[in-house]
Amino acid sequence: MFSDLSVEDLETFVEMVQFRRYPKGAFIVNQNETGSVMYLLVSGRVKVSLASPDGKELALNYLEAPAHFGEMSLVDAGPRSADVIAVTDVELFSLDAKDLSAAIQLQPRLALSLIATLSSRLRQTITRLEDMAFHDATHRIMRVLLNVATASYESRGVPVVQGLTHYDIATLAGTSRETASRIISQLARDGVLATKGRRIVVDLIQLRELLETN
Ligand code: CMP
């Protein structure tokens, strides 16, 4: 996003941001709080999630560096829409509202990139809503596995789900850990995926076909 800035502009940008580190498990953003900064994730992984009053969790997304979050409250002045929790140690730059406007003047591509990210998150949320309304837990678990394994294939060339427990997969699919484990075991018996230690290797073609017919 900033690779074509001149050294001078980069220096200006660096003065706008603050470098921050959070340990694994830290809440970086709390749902419903007022937000005055957004974050650029430099290293590590965060989980965007919602908690119900009785302690249930719905994971909205996992974000890996490079990524950004916390921009919604800056743009619409509403409260934080979700919790954002560090799932590894993370390094971030924070940027406050007035500096976001200045950063956009410095690098107009930043505005387009923010809109593109919001659009793709809205698309994902529409698909989730559709799956919640029209499909069962099996379909939703398959969708999560397909999305995560496809992203891994696109970035690393291997269609695997790793770094996510069955509980994590369940919270992304809006179901229980027991249901997620049962469905993953069945998919393994059907030869659609193979579990190797804490990695799930997915046959993307078979899983996509199954999802289209289920
Ligand atoms: P904000 O509402 O300020 O604080 C929580 C942040 O979580 C939000 O900004 C977004 O950056 C991020 N967020 C909310 N929903 C999603 C989602 N579905 N996918 C990814 N990130 C999200």
C-alpha cells in the first residue's frame, strides 16, 4: 500500500503512526467501546469475534498481516462492531482519525484499499448470513474449511487448515465444537480431507463439488 511513497512521504507517514506490541490473548479492540484509532497489522494474527451474554462466541474472521482493522469506527463514528483479539503476539501501527485523513491525502490509494477491504468483508458476511439462514452445520463447516484452505493454497501453495482448533472452526461456522469434530471426522472418512497432526489437508475440488450439491 505504501511501497511507492517517496522517502519524504514515508517519513511524514511514520510520524503519524504509533508502533504497538500486544501479547497473544490480548484484547486490542473491545466491542461497543468508542474507537478513536485504526490499526495496521504488521506481524501476527488476530481474531475478530462477537461474544454472547451467555459466553458463546461467533468468530467473524481471522486476519493475518498485512491487514487493517478498527477503521469502521473511524469512518462512521459508531461504536466498535466486534472484539479484536491477538491470537499470536502481534505488532501494529495505530493511526488516529485526523491522521487517517492526512494519510489518505498522502496516499490516495489507501482510501480505495479501505473500500475494497470493506466490500470484500461485506461479501463474506452476506455469504455467512446466507449459510446461517439456508444451510445446516455440515454445509457451514465445509464452507469454513474451503475458505481457509483456498486462502492457504493461494498464499502458500498448499490447501491446508492450520493454526485453527476444532473449536475455532466451530466458532467460525456458528456451531458447537462437538458438531464440528463429528463433521470433520466424517469428511476424513469420505476422503475429502486428511488430518495430519494439527493440520487438515483439504481436497479442494472434492470439497467444492460437495458444497455445491449440499
Ligand atoms: P471497528 O468496528 O472500528 O472495530 C472492530 C473491527 O473489526 C472493525 O472496525 C473492523 O475493522 C473489524 N471487523 C468487523 N467485522 C469484520 C469482518 N466481518 N471481517 C473482518 N473484520 C471485521
